[in-house]
Amino acid sequence: MHVVLQRYPKAVPGQIILRPMNASDEAALVSFFKRIPVDERQLFREDVTRLSVIQAWIKNLDYGRILPILAFQGSRIVADATLHRDQGGWARHLGKVRLTLDPEFRRQGLARLLMQEFIDLAKHLGIAVLEAEILDVQKKAAVLFEEMGFQRDATLPQRAIDLAGRVHDLQVYSQAISMPEALAPEARLAEADADVGGG
């Protein structure tokens, strides 16, 4: 992870700087989420208008588990992109991505740039498959993922209830970055052990 973090801060087109979230970002995050339209915020997993939610994110920063990349123009956050990982167990080769953009910075290529950032990071972090979960009404997000090479794996009926109490189907997208088997040396060891003895 340390090698990955060395790439930040990173300048990208539009006078924008990318870097991981840190403890100094609380006020800027509060301001950022206030600029997101209410109907969009209602689709989020958490009520990001609550200061306690953002404070919990900052208090529990663990880049190995969740890597939040913020996009800044000056001191203003214009995008929040997160890469979620399970560091153990059978899902350790997966990375889940989430992305929120300031309304004024949409349709300028920033979302695609951030998704490409995660695709590049996945190669360095040993992530074989990137996943994304969106609700059925998030049509623009679906288009973005498909244009970035993701495929819809499943539609799970009535798996989500948004913050306004509406029920939605959950759509699961994924993109293979590398072969999962290449990230499982224990499997090769097990095969070698199976070949020993017997006859």
C-alpha cells in the first residue's frame, strides 16, 4: 500500500489534484455533500448530511480496507471515490468501487478518470476483480460502468431500500483486471502437496 500512496498527490487535467482522504478533510467533505442534490443523496448507503457519519469515516481511516480518493480543485472537494477491500477470506481478490461527483464537475471526463485510476490501482494492489453496486434508477452510473468495460453480472430484486423508504433492485457490475488464480499461491501449494506420495 505504501508504494501506491506514493503516487499522491497527483495532478490531473482541469487543475484537479487527487489524494487520499485525511483527518483535515472533515469541513470540506461536509460542504461537498451539501452540494449533492437531495434526490441523489437519498440513494446513498448512509446519510452523508450527518456530521457523525463523516467523522466516523475519518476516525476509522484504514487505507488497506477502504481507500478514499478525493479530487480537489483548490480547497474544494469535487469528487469522492472509494475502493473497498476485504483483506481476508474468499473475497480478498475483489475491490468494490463507489463514486460521487460535484454536480458542477460532471460531463467533463472526471468520473472516467477516477474509474481508470481505480483500474490502475487494482493492478498494483493485487485486486483481480473490480465490482460496483448501483440501484436500478442510477441510469447514468450504469452507462459509465458499461463504457469503462464493466459487465452487469446480476440484478437482485428488491435488495435495497433508499433513505426515503423506496425499494429498488440492486445491479451488480464487474470487470476482471487479472486472473484470480494468480493471486492465490496457496492453491498451488495445495496442488503440490496433493502430488506428493501415493502410487
